[in-house]
Amino acid sequence: MLTQLKMNPRERFREALLFGKPDKIPFSPGGARESTLAAWHKQGLPQGKNYYDVLLEILGIEPEQTKPQVSLGVSFQMMPKFEEKVLEHKDGHYIVQDWMGAITEISDKYDYTYIRSAKDFVTRKWHKFPVENRKDWERMKERYNPETPGRFPEDFAERCRKLKDRDDIVSLGVNGPFWQLREWCGFENLCMLMIKEPDFVAEMIDFWSKFISETLSPILKNVAVDHICISEDMAYKEHSMISPEMVRRFLLPVWKRWANQIKKISQLSPSPQSPPLEGGEDRGGGCPIIDLDSDGYIGELIPLWIEAGINCCCPMEVAAGNDIVQYRKTYGKQMAYHGGIDKRAIAKGGKIIEKEVMRVVPPLLKKGGFIPSCDHGVPSDISWDNYIEYSRLLAKLTGWL
């Protein structure tokens, strides 16, 4: 149910996903990739203009004026990174050592930095991963020290002060244990290790769990974070990549520990690189929205996420068999969603767009806990005109028009 009280973006976001009473639902039609923008520029989107600004102008929606955003500037990445370099260039492909230490192949149609930057829908091939044995693992651990100089900016305390009084959302993203170990070991290698060397897998997961907790601690202690997203792509079109039993064994304990920490002020000691604010004043208070991002069919995973304390998930891909209308009936207010509108229907336009949007949006908005959006990045087969048509309908249903 919508409320008449005007809200700022932060209030609106929290109310929408926490089953409250927002004045409007956040307007989030979905983000375009480079190939999509290239197509749109040929279809009427002016060159040199931000597509979202143009979209708002076409729809007659006034952009919201907020203070300049302040970044926390905290890095969860490895320090130092590997040297990024092209090892070979032939037959229309680059073979690259990327900054994560993997040997990866990509078409030279793209700049090789696309390997680790989701600018577009790009196919890559991995040849080698940085952790193949315990010796590799000991070297990798050295790159993940919460107290490494530069992990927290020198003005961290000042940034926290500036974020105390704000209208915008403070959102953080961290890699989940399955995602991170896949980066270190590779998907197939990780699955085999789970069977053949489960103790080694548990050791790596425990290390990652502690690294994230210790790095999050001073943030949660000093800033009232609104939203933390755990990246954990772990599903194919019809099933989870690993069984629910393996999820329960290896991943669930980590998610539970993080959720307990995230939802209250961290009790861990902050890093010397990131002291609390003067006087030891706690300005955190816990983060209310823990979001898990996984592509693919997640129907068999949602109960485990709820058990862990995760209360939101995305992007809810329809082509993979996800039906958030049914999920809402099954799980009620235990899980919020964002995404869920079939990109294939948006591409077809007309009545097909309308049927899909009306299938999903009104039933979920009725009870809250939902921000509708395209169910992944917006692909280039969605025309500019169809995107505008779909966005206009979405804006009407979410209270903007």
C-alpha cells in the first residue's frame, strides 16, 4: 500500500523492500549494456545523452534532487592485484592474465578488460585459475588482509560523518563464499574439491567468511548501511549448481554468520586502518536488507536463504523458471524481490509487454516487498521504443505517473 507522505530515495527504498508504506515504489526499469545503448542510439536515443535522463524527460518524471553521493571507498578486492597483461593475441582472441590471477580468453572484438567488467554480454573462456593446490592457497591468502593499507581510505571517518545525514541509499556488495571460491579455483575444480577435499574447501570458506566480517565491521559500526548485496551466482536454468545438501553444508553457516552481523552493529574490533569515530560513538545500527544476487532457477535455494536470514533476492529470471507471483504465495513476507519482469516479453512489445507487467507487478505490489525491474541487464533486442513503452507502464503502476 502506498502512503501520501513524500519520501526521499532512501526512505522509499527501505519501505518498499521491507513491506512498509512507501509514497511510490522506486522506479527501476533496468540497466542497459553497451550493445543495447549502441542499438538505441540508432533508434532515436540522442548521442551523448544518458539514457535514463532522456527516459525521465520523455515520461515527464522530474529527476529527484539529492546531495552528491559519498562513497565509503572501502575495497573488498585482493591487495595487491595480479599484473594484468595480454599473454597471446591470435585468431581473433586475447589470452590474458587478469587482475584476479586467472588465465582467460576473450574475443578481440572487445577490450580485454571486459573479462572482469560487465559492460556487455560477453562470452569468456577460462584456461587456468590461481588456486590449484595448498601452496597456491597460502600465497593467495596474503592478498586478503583487512588491515592492508589502502583497503580503507585515509578519510574513512570523515566519509562516515558525511553519510550520517543523507537522502540516498548506502549499498555495499560482497562476494559470497561460492562465488569467491569459484574465482579462486574455477567452477569444475571447486565442485571436485567439495567431493574429494571438503576440509580444504571448508578452510577457504572459513577464511573468506572472516575476511568479509572483519572488513565489514568498521563500516557497520560507523554507518547505517541500507542494503548489502551478496553476489552468489549459483544456479543453472533448471537447478542449483550444487545440491541443496552441499549448500547447507558449505555455504549456509557463512550466510548465517554474516546475516547476524549485518543486522546489528558489528561486535568485532575495527581495523587499525579504519578507527571508529571520535568518542567511540556508534553510528551504525545494523543493515535491514540483505540481498542475494543469483541468476538461474533459485526455487530450491530460497528456503535456504530465508533460513540464513537473507530477506531479498534478485534478478528473478523468468526464462529460468522463476515465478515470483508463486514465490510470494509460498514464502509470504519472508522474502522480498527486485527484478522479475521477463526481458523476452519486453522485447516483443505491445500487448505482450502489458500482459507480462500486469501478471507480475500488481499482485506483488499489493503486499509490498517488491521493486519491479527487467529480470537482468537489458539486452539489445529490446528496442528503445519498447523500453519506453514498458517503462511508462511501470511508472504508472509504481506511482510516478
